[in-house]
Amino acid sequence: MGKVIRMKLAKRIKKLRKKYGYTQERLSQLADIDYKYLQRIEGKNPPNIKIDTLEKLAKAFNISLSKLLDFEK
């Protein structure tokens, strides 16, 4: 995953998290991912994210994976 895409995804996840009123801690619980990992995902240098993690995040937001990856929104 390229850095530009990782940055767009990080912004998308943070935007959705705030829209849903979730804290990072709450989203990490709902998505069953480590809180520190979520902090890194939303950080200035996001890591590569496995598809399984993306699916967990989409499920936590109750949206499809394709909607999660829609950076234009």
C-alpha cells in the first residue's frame, strides 16, 4: 500500500470515527483491534493494513468495505 493511499485511508477512518462519535478506544474495541495499532493507523505514518483489519473496521462502522475505502467522501 502506497503512503498516499495509507494517508487517505487514515483520514477516512478518523473522519468516520468522529462522525460515529467513537473514541479510538471504543473503535478499537468494536473492531477487535489493538488500541495502539488504531492510533498508528490514524497517525502521521500509518502502517500497511491487512484486509482482515479493514474488514473489522468496516464492520465496526456497519458499512461495507467498499464504502470504507471510498476516499472521495
